[in-house]
Amino acid sequence: MGLLEIFSHAFMLRAFIVGVLISVVAAIIGVSLVLRKQSMLGDGLSHVAFGAFALATVLGFTPLWFSLPVVIFVSFLILHLNQNSKLSGDASIALLSASSLAIGTLAISISKGVNIDLNSYLFGSILSVGWSDVVLSTILAILSILLYIFAHNRIFALTFDAEFARSIGINTRLYDAFFAIICSFVVVLGMRLLGALLISSLLIFPATISLGFSKSFKTIVLLSAFVSIFAFLIGLLLSYFFSLPTGATVVLVNLFVFVVAKILDFLRKV
């Protein structure tokens, strides 16, 4: 069976388009998150998205449109707590993510007459990706990439030395907000493919893999995007041919690439 035949299926074509777009944006933003030691932000927001998706389904709202503003609001709340509270960043993320998981679980448990597939929220469902997701993903991905290119120098300064960036007049709060919003986009849209428990891997794995092969920030970003797209496509095809869960397969491909990269890095240094 050729690739053209595989992507003649509408659900595979939709998953391919959304997955590639999300992979690129996640990889780009993931480099800065990893270097700034904010990797847990994506994981925390994925738990918030789970709670929002479950609550939206129970209340009869469209999960995607309900969850996106909720997750963006919580991402700003995390930033506010980090900057104006005695709580550490990890503590505020842990509190909000645990609370969101509890809300989602409670909403599902007390719902009556509502058909909720818990696995699709936790581990993703390739069949749940609709054309509205494709349109929204395309718009947000293009916007995010253009903003990233436009603000590349400021992002570079903020990533490596936030105090220096602040001292030369860069509005660090504005760019912190930018990261939070883009992470929210990635998490909410990516949950349809990978689920709440796995989506943060798109932010972390490609960036971590790429850091071992270059010291140039631009090269790391480009390599991260390539690794992210490669892992997603291989995972998508493997899940199709062998009837495997897409989200878990994509993550395991990322893990395999990570292990191979570490072995190559070790051999290069020997």
C-alpha cells in the first residue's frame, strides 16, 4: 500500500496535516522551554486541557473552543503565580494540574447520559480530528511561526539570559505570555492526536535530542523541527499499519530517536 493510498483516507489526511503543523510549532517553542528549564509547563497545561475537555463535553460545549481559552487563562495564571507569589514554578504547575485532573475526573464520573471516551482524552484519538481542527491548526501554526521569526532575536536573548534581556529593554513579560499562549495552542490541538498524558512529549523530546548535536540556537531549532516531523510521521504510519495507538507510538518513536542520538553522541566523544 503506497503513501498516496494511505492518505486518501480523510481521517489520515486530517491527522497528517494537524500533526505536522503541531509538531513544528511544538519543536520550535520546546527548544526555548527546555533551555529555560520550563519543560513542566506543557505537562501542566495538558492536565488543564483534560479537565477542560471533560467539562466541556459534560456541559454540551464544543471541547476545542471551550478548552482553548481556559488553557490560555491558566497559562497566564501560572505566569502570574510565578512572578507574584512565593510558590515556585513547579509548585504552581503541580497544584493547577492536579486540580484540573480532579475536576475532569469528577465531571466524567457524575455525568449521566453523556457518552465520554476517557481514553481519547488521555491518549488521543486520530478519528476525532475534524476539518475545523485542520483550519484552526493551520491558522495558529502560521501565525506562531511568523511571530517566532519576527521576534527571533528577542527570544534568543530571553532564552539564555532573562535579566540581560530585561536590562536592554525587552518586555520579558510580553514574551513570557507569548510562550504561554503558544504552549496552550500546542497542548489543546495536540490532545486530539496524542492525549493529555503524552502531548508534552512533543515539546520535550525533539528539543532534547537536538541539543546534543549543535551549539547554534538556530540550528537546534531547525533540527528540532525536523526530528519532530520525522518522529510524528513514522509514528503515524506505524500506528496505521500495525493498528497501534497513535499517541503512544509517536512518543516511543521519539524515545527511540532519543536513545539513538545519545548513543551516537557517546560514540562521537569516545
